[in-house]
Amino acid sequence: MGVAEKFQNFCSNIRISDTNVSNISYRYKQITKRLNTDFYVSTSETNHSLYVGSYGRDTEIHISDIDMLFILPYDVYVQYDNYKGNGQSALLQAVKNSIQKTYNSYIKADGQVVKVDFTDGINFEIVPCFINTDKSYTYPDSNNGGSWKTTNPKPEIEEIRQANILYNKNLKQLCRMARAWKDKWDVPMGGLLIDTLAYNFIKTWENKDKSFLYYDFMTRDFLKYLKEQNENQSYWLAVGSNQYVWRTGKFEYKALQCYNIAIKAIDYDTNGNEYSANEKWREIYGTKF
């Protein structure tokens, strides 16, 4: 099996299954319908809601946490902003009580989200929010007495989408492959940081418009890019939104280790030793390779 076919199969293996995508879509629509019923007197399954996070950017390989925003009417903001005490906590409880009319799964309002856990491992984190004039969103944070925070995921989603088209669909594949590496090596990187660094890398990568045949080089070169990051850098500017994406731990040394493994894997493939090459790729990416 050639390099292109091996990496194409790997990228297929780490995608979320059609069954899980269908289940996610159904629950997303049911949650949206419930919240629209209670806050808008509408039964729409799509209005006022948005997939965000890694699933929204289409770079996720897991089903554990599905992030979604639900945009509430402005008068609800006024109501809870004037609330005596922690209005943010009260707002989260109101959204929780609404969702419980549809789903009696394990559900809790915690910090900034309402979390709904399903027995098949698909968990939803719903962030109630309000749209701002600049198209960003204000959302509640019930910690430390309550406050309002701002997020701006749409430019991140759109920039990833456009760059993925421009670069022959290689960006999202790289983001997913990097998540497989993160899982295998327990790398302390969040999804948005992975996507931001993958985007920054691929913009200037000489083979960004090539096919699966170059994914061995893409692995090697991206790991080289990661290992050369400044370990003292504490944050990066998120793709699209330029929001701060904070470092959660050191990842450079693990990138160096796997960069050296990738060099060996490429050498084995070049010399026709496919078995040894595959073993090295599995060292980097795990058993789905």
C-alpha cells in the first residue's frame, strides 16, 4: 500500500461516523426546538443555534463534547443583567430547566454552559448567548459572583472553511491528524490551538495544494514547525477572530520526539520497508493508522 492510500485510509478512520453525525444532528435540533419553544414561541429546529468549537470548525475526531451556542432575545439579557445576585447563574438554570423538558439525561448548569450527557458518550455543552452589534456573542459566566464574557467563533469557522478549500482540503485533515497525535501522546493542546497552529503552518507550507501523497511530509514538517515554537510563548492569536488562545502546557518536546520518528518512517517507506514504516506511523498516530 502506497503512502497516499495509507494516509487516505487513516484520515477516513479518524472521522466521526455517519451514525454519530446523525445522532448529533437529531439532538441538536431537538435542543434547538425546545429552546425556541420556550424563549421565542417558535418550533424551529435550526433558528438561533450554532455549532461551535472543534465540531463547528469540522476538525473534531471525537464525539465526547459537542459545543453549541443558542442566541437568546435581548430582553432576556436585560432581565438577567438586572437580576439581584448572580443573574448569570439564574440564566443558566432557566436554560437547563427548558432543556429538561425534552431530555432527562444527566444535565447540569455549570460555570458557562449547560451540559447534557447522553449514555452513548455524546455530550452537549450549550452556551446561551446574545448577539452583539459586531456579530460577536456575549455569554454568561456564573463563576465568582457572575459576569458577562465575549466570544467570536464565526470568523474562526469561516477562515478555516475558506483556507481548507484554498489548500485542497488539507487543512482540516491536518487538524484531525494532529488530534490523533495529541491523543496518542497526551499532548497538552486545546482544539483551537491545534487548529490555529495548523492554519499558520499550512499557509506557508510549500506543498499545501498537494494530495495525500505528501501527507508523510506534511506530518514531518508540521511536527518540525511545532517543535520550533517558543516554549516561553504563552498565547497565540486564534485563526479568524484573533482572540487569545492560551498555552495549557509544553508540547514542543513531544513534537521533537515524533518529528524524529516521522523521519524514520519516511526513510523506511522510501526504502520499501512498509511494515517498519507503518509501525513508526502508528507510534505517532495510534492504532487507527
